[in-house]
Amino acid sequence: MIDGKPDERPAFLPLSVPEIGGNEWTYIKECLDTNWVSSVGSYVTRFEEAVAARVGVAHGVATASGTAALHTALLVAGVEADDEVLVSTLTFIAPANAIRYVGAHPVFVDATEDDWQMDPKQVAVFLEQECAMTDGVCRNQATGRRVRAIIPVHTLGHPVDMAPLLALAKTYGLVVIEDAAESIGAAYEDGDHLRPVGSMGHLACFSFNGNKVMTCGGGGMLVTQDADLAQRARYLTTQAKDDPVEYEHGEVGYNYRLTNIAAAMGCAQLEQLDGFIQTKRHIATTYNEALSQIPGIQVMPEAPWARSISWMYTVLVNEVEFGMGSRDLLKALAQASIQTRPLWQPMHLSKPHGHCQHLGGKVAEDIHARSLSLPCSTGITSSDLERVIQTISSLQGR
Ligand SMILES: *Cc1c(COP(=O)(O)O)cnc(C)c1O
């Protein structure tokens, strides 16, 4: 008690929460009113078409999650048991798990210091020096296994440097599956045109989980230019049903469909995406300007060819210069009711995937050790941002 007033803990500031401020209530109510609540209904098709149009591709297949979209993408790409798939090591675990679902082996690729994304140079060295082409098939000479696909993960809302990867994939006959789960709306400047993430690979996947820039509650989507791949994805995600009346199925399929209710929410969120991205970028600019002044704080990079959506605002903490490391800063900010999080443990160090081959990894390890994601909900206020900045500033050098 000070001056007779009760002690007040500052309000809890979450890392990132959804913003539901558009037509969500209207569209979902329509599903409930019309009894179209399950995995058939007009919102599913509408959502698929709207996302595909937004990304600039011909086909969208809605799925129950981003992970389901990745699993399906690997299946339709023809990735088989004992194949190898190149994937970023600095990522949320979903793409590595999906590779394992089909019995294939991930080969983890380090990040670059400049953009924290998959390093195309490591991929080039691997393909050129460790692999060989025989009869049009790329094989890892050490394991004898076929290298079938590559999954560049556009992490934190920032695109991967795609041009060199697309060229390598062409030379070595690899299927490119973009994991754009965190980055819908981001773009990559390729020469003089701007290419949306999700439009560059043979296949791409999005997630609409609650923590992403737009959400269905839970859901995902696979997109592609290729009508045959889209049709096969639709078939596999609906239990591989061959006959519309009889329960006859052509192969082992999956129930990976999105519900009409979730799609209705997705349609409403997509209408607000441009605003969300504008806000995310504004948050990043505000943080960048203030935090780059603080010794020991390195702000989130944006490559000159990138149009990041700044999905999850993240800094790197230099323990010596700042006076404490990222994990101690996390605890100190938690004391001030500010929620923060480090980035994901790199996949080559993870328990389920640590035995797999990795190309480099030190950059990802360093980013992981020093990283801290800061509150960046689209609904965050200027005074909340100021509070985070002031608190970090006051902790520096202590
Ligand atoms: C969130 C995420 C996924 C998985 O999406 P879910 O909808 O949670 O299954 C896949 N890849 C990356 C990089 C993600 O961040």
C-alpha cells in the first residue's frame, strides 16, 4: 500500500493474441443459423478461393491445420519413405515432423546471420559436393538416398531468399514446398517483380492457428498452381473417397478437412489481413527505432529484397553488452507482467530429429540462444509498446 492505494501489478501484456474485429460474428452466426457447421459448406470454398487469389495462385485446398497441409504437400509431391528432404533448422517443429510422417529423412539447413532464414549457400554446397545426379535422380552420396524435395520455411513473417533455391531445385529436380505458415502476405523481390510467398514453390502451406497473423481458431491451407496436385490434395484430405454415394475409397486417406465455421472465421480474418500487416509493420518500426538505441539489443533484420510482415517481433540479446542474457531478460520482463518467448530450439538439436543430418547449424544455435520475441499483438497500444521499451531500457546494464 502506498498512499492508501492497494499495490497494483501492471496489467499482463501477452506475447501475441488474435484480433477479432470484423465479420467473424456475422459469418459464424450464419453457419450456425443455417446448420452448415461441418466440413462441407460455402465458406470452405469461398475461403479457398480468397486465399488462392490473395497469394496469386490457381488453387487452394483448406486443411484442418498447417501441419496437415504440410503432410499433404509431401504426399502429393511424391515424397516417399527413405527419401531426403531439405528443410530449415531454425523453425517451429511442424515441417520436420511432417517429413517424418511420410517416413522420409530431414536434412537440416542452417540460417543466415543476415536474415535468419534458410541459407541457400549451404544448400548449394550440399547439392554440388555431397550429392550426385544419376538418371535424373539426385542422391545423397553418403546415404545413397534420393533427395526429393526442399522446404524453405519463411520464418517470422520474412521471406527466404528464394531465387538461388529455385534455381538449385530446378537443376537437381527437387520439388519446392514453401512453408509459409508464419508469413501470409509477405513478398520476395525477384529482379524487378514482387512475388508473394506461397506463389514461388510447386506447393505452399499456410497456417491459421491462433498465434498466426490471421486465424481460423485452427486451420491451414495448401496452395498450388498445378490442378493435378490440387485435385490429389483434395482427394487425400477427404479420406480418398472414390464414390460420392458408396463408401468406396481408393487408398489410405486422411480426414484433414477444415470446418465451415473455421472457414467462415478465416474469410472474416482475411478481409482484415492488410490492416493486420500494416499494424505488425508499424509495431516493428516502433520497436526497431527505440530498441536499436539500447546497447546489446540487436533488432530483427529485413533483407533489401524482402517485404516482411513482421509476424513475431524478435530481438537478439548480447549478454555482455546488455548485462544479462535473453533468458534472464525473459524472467525480468515476466516480473513486470510482460510475456516474451525465445525462438524454437533448432531442429538439429531437438530430441525427435537430432540424429538427422544437418548442414551447419551454428548460426541457428546462436540466434536461438540470444533470441527473445516481444509482445506484438495487432491490438497492442502505443503505451503498451512504450512500456516494453522502457522496461527493457531500464534493465540494460543492471
Ligand atoms: C505454425 C506453423 C506450422 C504449423 O501450423 P499448425 O496450423 O499449427 O499445424 C508449420 N510451420 C511453421 C513454420 C509454423 O510456424
